[in-house]
Amino acid sequence: MKYFNSQLGNNEETSNIGKLWSVDENNELYKEVENNKNYSQIAAIHKRTEKAIILRVISHIIYPKYKNNEMTLDQLSFEYNIEKDLIEKNIAKYENQPKEPKEPKKPKEQQTNIDKILTDLDNRLLRLEQKIDYIISSFLPEMK
């Protein structure tokens, strides 16, 4: 897949593949869809694939309307000329995403090192606490 994407990225017609969408580019997409441009025309304008445009329409235009109960899936499919099955498949992905981003897992070796450091710190704090208790009990008996 990486090879495929790099080939598309090197192609002038799809040179924006994998790049983040800017706010302006999103706004242009909304206008183009509103003006009933077909997805292949929009893809050419944005230098992205037609599939990328369709997925962007689903995620940024159709899904919010579906989520806000503005239209049914049948209406959205008809309105945006996208197969209902494809819309449902992608909506299911959005609905199943965790609400908060997960903290990336640390490699096991890195986690082991962190655990060792924390254990060492705990041991040092315990020894320090014991020394403080010794000093207090030995030299300042009245403070007990």
C-alpha cells in the first residue's frame, strides 16, 4: 500500500494523496459538492483520488447530517450519489472509534526501563524516609 500511495503521490493528477486537508480545501469541497460537481471532477481539482473525495464527503458532510438526524441513510445516499452500503460501512467505523485517543503503547523494552526507574525511585524514597525517621528518633526524641 505504501508503494501504491507513493506512486500516486508522484503523479501530478494525485499529488496531494496522503496530505492533510486545509480548511480552505475543505470549504472548497463543500461548495463543489453543493454545486453538484461529480467526484472525478472534484478529485482532479484537489489532486486526490476519487475514492478519497468520496470518503471525505462521507466523513465531513454525510456523517454529520446522519448523526444529527437531518436525513436518513437512503436520502443521503441518493442526495450525494454514494452507495448506501459504503456510507453504512464508514459510519460504522466512525461510531466504533474510541471517544478519547488512546495513549500509544510503549515498546516492551522501554516500559521495562520505566518500571525499573520507578522501582529504583520508590526504593530511594523509602531509604530516605527511614533515614529521616532515624534522625528524628535519635537526635530529637522530644519530637516523637
